[in-house]
Amino acid sequence: NKKEHIQAVYNWQFVHSLELWGALLGHCSDSQILQPLIYPLTQVVLGAMRLVPSSKYFPLRFHCGNILTNLGLQTSTFIPVLPIYLDVLNTYNFGKKSKKVSMKPLEFACILKVSKSQMLESGFKDTVVEEVYAGIITYLAHHSNRIGFPELVTPLIFQLKSFLKDCKVGNYCKKMKQVLDKVIANQKFIENRRKSVSFGVADHQNIEIWEAQVERDGTPLLAFYKSWKKVADSNKMKRLTQSINMDDYSHIPLLKKNHKKIRMKMDQEPEVSGGGLWSDDGGDSENGGESGDESDDEERFKLKEERNKDKKKKKVEKKVAKVEKEESDNDENDAESGEEPKDHLEDMEESDDGSDVEDQVTDLKLEDMDGDTDSELEMNDDFGDGNADSDDDGSDDDQSGDESDSE
């Protein structure tokens, strides 16, 4: 039950509702109806912040501190916000060595709590110190013209000096030392300005006039806050838009790809994945997935001899189709160019004149040889090797007969 109660408060819906009410009361600060709600809202925010005083809920605590700071500034109401940040400095041990090194700093703007692993990183302590530094500077800059500023910062000065004495981390001490110097300088400035005051503490009208005049003239802390605010806002916009710090992967080495090997692999992939288990090439893929699967199933249950015959038949068909395609392409190219008839006529004339007799004879011999080999292959396929005595020429018949008798 206790965990459920904590989750009912420590969620973004509840925090956003507090921010909404704070913005509403700050916008309607002159309303006499809504002005009495400032005190209960302040108590609710402080109660939510103190519900679980653990370091893992530091982000939620800083969100609550910003709500109270803006509420007090817009409504001109004094709300003690400094104890929120001083409690963080006093309760957490910043001098303890971190177990992990953060690759990038943590961002508390979008989280309400941190995990145990994040608390062990060095970025957690860095972000906490930055939030404390920003919260103290922002709160005191808006109160730097108050006539009671020296008394307001007296507890802060003592606690910052104690922190500087105990902490041994150079970066954290440098931050807090800068805050301490600016606060002491502004304290002395206000003390010197109010020495010549003739009115008392109960004279609210004269106090408001004096504070307005000091604000118009400017204070050392307010001038420092304006310059720091410009730098902080620019860095925040860079993180949100360009993501320089959040997505900085410059520390990771780049992997250089071997484009030559990738190109060779891409060229080899179609050759390897083109055909199936029983196909020699990837031509079956053109007929579609279903027909390819059916043909594979049919070939799978055929005899080995039948599969070999089918393969040979496919090869022959492909060769014939290839030759026909080349002839058709040549015919188309010759038809487009219009030079083939002229070449044929010249060839015919040359053949009639007998100028190219040797080329013609060699062509005829090659054709005859091709014809003989084709006829022999056909006879062997149809009737076998022993029935080769059916040629037209007489001399060939006698030779074949003698060979058969000798056998």
C-alpha cells in the first residue's frame, strides 16, 4: 500500500498538475479569489518533495524547486527555496569516488528518478551539482535587490563554506566557490546601499520604492545571472535541437567497409541462390514460384536416368534458343543498318567470279563434317552403334559392310 501511495504522487501526471497550478496562480497573481491558494499549493509541493527523501528522487526535488521559484517570483511572495538545494549538498557525499564513468551527462529535465546504476556514474554527481548551482543562482538573482538580502544568505554562506571544507573534488568546489563569491559581493553591495536608509522595517511603501530603485540600478549578482543565463539557454537549445552532448558518438571508432569484397559477394549471390537442388542453373525462377516447386517435386521422384535425359534435353533447347535469338538479333541489326543485302550481293559476285574459292571450300568442308557428326549422333541415339550401314554413297556402303564382316 505504501508503494502504491508513493506511485500515486511520484508520477508525471501529478508533477504536471503542480506545474499547471503554479503557472495559473502566477498568471492570475492579481486575482483576489486565487491568491489564497498560493500557500496550500506551496505546502503540497513541499510535502511531495519530502515524501521520499532519497537521492534517487533528486530530479523530482529539482522540479519542485523550479515550481516554487517561479511561483514566488510571479506572485511576489517569499517562499524559502534555498533549504531544498542546501539539503542536497549536505545529505549527499560528493567526495566519494564514482564506480562508473559516464559517456555523456545525465539529463534531469525528462526524468523523476534515477536508477541504481545511474547513481554510480560520475555524470550523476556532475548533473546534481549543476542543478544546485543553477537553482541557487536563479533564486538569489531574483532576490538580489531585496533589502533583507544579507540576512537571507547568511545561512547559505556558512553551509557553502562547510561544503568547500569537506569536498575535495576540484570541479565541484570551483562551482560552489563562484556562487559564494557572488553572494558575498552582492551582500556587501546591499549593506552599503541600505546604510543611508532613514525609514523603518514596517514602512512597506518606502521599502518597495527602494528595492525598485536598486533593481533599476542593477546588482552584481543580477548582472552575473544574466550573462550565465544566456550561455545556459544556448547550451540547452543545442542539446535539444542538434543533440551535441546527448548523441555524441565521436569516441566510437568508425567501421570502414571493404566495398570490393561486398561487391564480389553481391555478384556471387545470384549464381549461388539461382537454382534449386536438382537444377543446374537459375532459369526455373523465371517461371514463377509455384511452377518451380511443382517441377522440383516431379523431378524428385524420377529415376536418375530420366533426370539426366531431361537435363540434356533442356541444355539442347537452351542452346537452340540462344542460337535463334542471336540470329534474330543479327537480322534486326542488319535490317536497321540496311547493309546486309549489299554484303550478300558482293559475296555472291565474289563466289561467281571464283575469287574466294578457298574460303568457300573450307566452309563446305566444315558443313559436311557438321552434317556427318549430326547424322552419326542421330543414328547412335536411335539404332545404336551396330546399325550404321544405311548411307547413300556406294563407297561408304562398301566400307561399312567390310567393317561389319571383319567384326
